[in-house]
Amino acid sequence: MKKTILIVEDEDILREIIKDYFINEGHEVLEAADGKDALLLFRENEVHLIILDIMLPELDGWTVCRRIRQTSNVPIIMLTARIDEDDTLLGFELGADDYVTKPYSPPILIARAKRLLDSRYRKKEAFDHHLSIGGISVHYPSRTVTVDGENVKLTYTEFEILTYLMQNQGIVITREQLIVKIWGYEYVGDDRTVNTHIRNLRSKLNDKSKLIKTIVRTGYKFEDNE
């Protein structure tokens, strides 16, 4: 499954290492050393995944992520040497799909990228490609969501969370189950990440946000009582 990966990293050696790994996996690679070049390359090419450092010249990674999310739900993995949890949560609030802290193992980064690419672009067979509950409709092949007939733009991760909850309507899904399903067993963050994505998702569903119910100290449940 050959895809185009945009690597945005100002450290030349690190960028070359990541580039070589992706090329060895059979992908095409675009490179940017600053935020402005990253946005230019993204606008001029069909990009399937972005590896995005936070501390960049010209425009930082947060700004780049915010601008990309205005027009696209392309999967984004953010890289950072900072370990502040609030920074991580800010990245997720801006629409990042995963977060990797430096120093890290390149094979782990590749594994996370592969998971995102496989989930985002492989053909889905679940629920006959379409699911509609309580005014929310999901079409998996096109990854589109409508609320009462109006299109709603979700990030990759928001879409995955919504469809997972809808597929399990009426069943309580723990935060741990969501983490394993969306980010994988190797995820080392805490469940505040899940809370942040749920909050963002609810804000986009407007009055349909009530269908996602919080189960105190446990997790969430999608339920239409009408």
C-alpha cells in the first residue's frame, strides 16, 4: 500500500532516518524543515500521512496542525521533545491523531504510522459500510458523517471513536478499550487523551452529543433512547 508521507522535522539527521524507514516500507516521502514549507508541500501534493514536529522554524507544529485541520482530516502524528501532558493534550485538541515523545524508536513510529494508514485507507467491511442511529449517519468507505443530513467534518481519530461507539450501541466502552482500539497496546499516555477527543467530538455533533453518554469512572456509551 504505497502512500505519500510528509515528514516535517527541522533536525536533518532525524528527518533522514525517518525518511529511510518509510522508503524501506515502500512509501514516497516529502520533506520539510519548517512550518511554511510543510503547508506549501501539503497544498501541492496528495499526502496520506504527516509526521509533524512541534518545535519548528517559521511556523510551529501546532500552527501547522491547526491550519491543516481547517481543510483536511489527513492522519497526523506529532513529534515532540517536550513531556508536558498539557502540550500533548493541546496537540489532540488541535486534531492530532497520535503523539510520539523524543527520543523514540523509529520502528515504533513506523508501527504507529502503519496502524493509522491501514485503518484510514484500507477497505472497510464493517456494518455494510453504512450506519445510521439517532440522526447521525456514518459512511465508512468515504469516511463521511452527517448529522440530521448536514455534513460534519471529523478528524481521523474522532471518526474512529464515533464509529466504534456506534457499532457497540448500548454497550459501555471503557477508556482502556478505546485506547487499545484507537491507539494500540503500545500507547503510554493516560485517559485524559480520550476525554479530550470525546469533548471535541461532542462539540461537532451539537445537540446529538447527548447520544454519547459518560459512564462515571468507567468510560462511554452510545445510546439513542428515542
